[in-house]
Amino acid sequence: MDKSLGIVIVSAGKGSRMGTEESKQYLMLTDKPIIIHTLEVFNRLPLVGEIVLVTGQDDVERAEAWVQEYNLDKVVKVISGGSERQHSVYKGLLEIHTEWIMIHDGVRPFVEASDIEACYEMALRVGASVLAVPVKDTIKKVDGSGIIVATPDRQSLWAIQTPQTFRVSDLLKAHQEAQSIGFVGTDDSMLVERIGIPVAVVQGSYSNIKLTTPDDLEYAEFIEKRKGERCYDTSRARV
């Protein structure tokens, strides 16, 4: 089996909370669609051997055209997803030929290369890993009547992001066992945890946001502008 890293980018959702007719992953961020920004991060990494993009059935053709237009040579397949995110991941998983796999949200375009590498290295040591950040706010557990019933210790709480890294064989087993009983998890880590595999947390960046609402898009434009200014300053310093 190929020793490089396989990537499944999940981009099949409609994203109704964005409030746009166009799916959020295909909205423009500065000069290109959000999904292309995401794909480019992984396409540049030497450790990545192949990328599978899972998208909506109606979007496969245009996504394939963008892969060619933006020279994303590590994208080996663009396939249509399933009715749930979990089903889309499973379909992408079946197309991967590497020993290790990362699952990443198509609408997280600001993930850092160094965090991707750290997540991979942790998985090699422990068996599975997820990128995450410590929760900043105090979290309350609330009952059905809106009454606070508990305040968990904030130091033990992390907001889970992607990428999430696993052995292909482990993730395949986790998905198949979940399917056998009709279990649908909120992320892939949850499925792997269910079959007893330890999953380590790797601290990432608070800028690795998932673009879900119009406010997120405004913040994304700010981040992208700041990145451009930083690159400009660096280039001037070399003159």
C-alpha cells in the first residue's frame, strides 16, 4: 500500500445557513472558489499522495473543470457524495489507496500546512488524531426547559476541527460497524472512538474556521486580505 497520505475533502453539503442560492463551498473568496483555496493547501504538501474530492452530484462536472483549471494534480477523483456527511466520507474512503487518510471539510480553507503535518505525525505515533482548539468560553449544559444543569470544566473541553487522521483500515472498519447498526456520528473521530481506538488531540489554530454563515464569510475575507498584506510586506523586505 502507498505510504504517502491520502486526503478526502468533503464538499457535498448545501450549507443552508449561509443563506445563498449557491452552495457555500463554491462561493468566491477573493479570486477563486472557497473549495479551491482548501484543495490548494493540500495539493502543495509533499506528504500528500492523492486527494479525493466528494461533492454534490450536480457539481461534479464543474469541480472537475476547476481541478484542471487550477492545476490540482494530486486530485485523482471527483465523486458525488451521499445523503449524509458520513456517507460521503465513506464513498471517498473507498477511493483511497494509501495506508493513512485525512478527512477535511471543504469549507475550512485556512488550515495551516504545519498543523496538517503535526496532525499526521501525531497519528503515526498514537494511531489517530484530530486538529482542535481549547474552548475559550464557559460552556453550560442546559436541560429541555432551558435551565442550566451543569458547568463542565473548560480546561477539559476542546472544539474539534478537521483534518482528522486515521489508518485507512481503522476508519473503514469504524464506518462499516456504524453502518451495520444505523449509527450516524457527528464526525469521523466519533466512529473510531466507538471501536476502541484512541484519538489524540493536536492543537491547531483558531483561524481554521468552518465557513458556515455570512459572518464567517466576512471574517474569511478579512483573513485572506491579511494574508495578502503579509505576503506583500515580505516581498518588499526582500527588495
